[in-house]
Amino acid sequence: MNLILFGPPAAGKGTQAKRLVATRGMVHLSTGDMLRAEIASGSALGKRVAGIIERGELVSDAIVIELIEARLPEAEAAGGAIFDGFPRTLAQAAALDAMLDHRRRPLDLVIRLKVDDQALLERVAGRFAESGRPDDNPESFKVRLAEYNTQTAPLLPYYRGHKKLTEVDGMGSIEEVASSIDAAIETRRA
Ligand code: AMP
């Protein structure tokens, strides 16, 4: 099964994706994690994207599409992927559909985690204090939320139109959100 965990930054996508990896053996494909690994390794790509990410802006579609494409064979071998933080633009969504259709492993489900903006701001303040992730600073986070609202939220009608979208309340505890996600997956499987 291929599914997208969809939602604004700090909605809990990474936490829930890690749990699905542990319980279902799927592969977690987070473009944010891949880009941070490039930065940490000091690669040419990492150097190109570091400033963009720190400011909270989006890196180019071509870069993230290539990163995802390189990992699809691994996901296919594991029986499916959880896409986290990808796609973030309509061009990325179209590219993902084309790549998955080409492999005859189409997208099954898009699970949207709904969390209100005030809760996101509180979560990210806590996360910034804990992890010191540079783009969790209040200025960059504001940019990331704005990018989500202008570039990424328009994917919701796209996936709704393709009958792929399920919405889940992301405001509960980690366990509550996890069981709503499990229910959404089982409903789709049935
Ligand atoms: P994330 O960990 O998903 O919040 O991503 C951290 C940052 O990496 C984002 O704020 C963007 O700068 C960049 N990034 C991650 N995924 C994408 C994507 N699909 N498209 C463009 N930029 C991305």
C-alpha cells in the first residue's frame, strides 16, 4: 500500500509515519529527512538547499522528485511507502502519480491530519526548544505555514477529486491519532 501522510508542518506526520514503519514494515519516505541528511553529509546538494530550508521556503520540485524516485524500488520491495512531506506542490503530486502509475503501484490513500494553527504554533515552540531544529524558529515556521497554505493545501481538492482523501483529527494524543490512521487504512483495504 502506498499512502501519503498529509498536513501542515508539525502536524505529527513524522511521528505517525515512524509508528507505521514499526507496525506494518512500510518504508518512510520523508523528503525533509532526506534533505537534512544531504546537509549533514556536506554534499553539493546539501549546500545548495541549506539556506532555503533554514528560511522555511520550498526547494525546487525537480530536487525532491529525484530524491523520491531514487527510493521507490526500496519501498516497492517492502510492500509500500509512507510519503511524509511530499508532495508539497501540484507539480510534485502529478509527478508522484506518474511515477507510481508507471510502476503499477498507484497511490492508495491520502490521510490528512487536521490540526489547528494555534496547536501547531505551541507544538513547534516545544520542538524548537527541545531539538533546536533551525527551521522551527518562529520566523521560519511562519514562512513554512504560509508555504503550506499557498502551495500545499491546494492538493486537498486534487486528492479529494481522485477519491483518495481521508481526514483524521490530528489534535488527540499520539495513540488516538494512530488508531484513527489504522482505521482509515483498514477501511481502504476492505
Ligand atoms: P519537513 O521536514 O517535511 O518539514 O521539511 C523541511 C524543509 O525541507 C521544508 O520546509 C522545505 O524547505 C524542504 N522540503 C521538504 N520536503 C519538500 C518538498 N516536498 N518540496 C519542497 N521542499 C521540501
